[in-house]
Amino acid sequence: SESLGHDALGLTEGWHTQERCDSWTCVTSETGRSGEDRAAGVCIILSKRFASRQLNRGRIGKRGFWVRIQGPVCNLLLICVYLSPLYSKADIVILLKGLREVLRARSQHDCVVLFGDFNVKFPRRYSNIIGPYAYKLGKQKLRKRTKDLLQLFAANDLCAPSTYFRPKKRQTTHTWRRAHDGSKGQIDYIVASRRWRS
């Protein structure tokens, strides 16, 4: 992460690959065991600078992890999640419940940064949460998972800052492409406290 000039990176679908290296620190949820949830395991890679400022950290099941970093103006609450498209409704409920608990327990002065693989498509210009530059949804109906996430964002004053900035010319907003038919979508987001969105 330091070679890219970043202090924190999130990785999803760990597949048993999380480890600790000399140049960065990987803080992780539990990995999937073979035969179970093999793609489970979420990791936040921290630079040495951020690793030395960790206040606390914790897991949200197998597909969520959070770490709180001491900051100069406010503390950062970094949360990385992976919402698998194959996740059962019960698993989604457990993950969303864990997210709500982490957000409820945070200090109101913390800057929340929630990122990862949401596997949902958010509509443009949605209730001051999603901006005008989200990938065009078309006439698709909102899935329950999408509605649940949008309610969670609204309840915690979160928004998706990347959807408020116009992409450069010839730059796309899609973050995913289906291999067999080339269809595209935006399913990966960075969500942050509205107060700090710029």
C-alpha cells in the first residue's frame, strides 16, 4: 500500500491469502476454510504510519472487518465488507446487524469510511446519499439488500462521495464487467460520513 501512496487498502475474497509482511500490516477477519465459505476473509492493509496509530479493531463475521485509527483532527473508523451475491438472506441480516452495532458504538466525531464489494447497484441522485455520477441503473427495481444498505447509510449520515464527482473524459464509472456477456455495473463503493465527504 505504501508503494501506491496509500495508508489503507481493503481486500475482499481473501481465499486464505492474508498475511503479515515487513512493508505493511494486514489486519483481517477470519478466513474461510475449505469446503465452507472459501472466499470469506476481508483484509485491511495499513501503512506503517496507520498501523502505529491503531486504537482498536474487530470483526463483523467472516466478511467484515473494522479498524479505528487515531487521526489529527478526528479518528477514522475504517470498515471493509464483502457482500457476496450468493450470500443467503440470513447471512446478509447478520452482516447488516454487525455493521449497525459497530456504527452505533462509534464516537459521533469519528469519520466513518466504509468500503468494499457491496455487490449492489445504487440509483443515481438517491436522497442525498448517492450522487449524480453513479452508474446508470436503468429501470431495474431496487433489491431488498440495496434498500437495507441505503437505510443504513441514511440512519448514520453516510454518503458515497465518489458518485458526486464527474469522471474524467473517457473514464467510466463501472467497477465490474461480466465475463460471458460484457455487461457492466458499479458494485464497489467508498461510503463516508457526509460531514467529511469532500
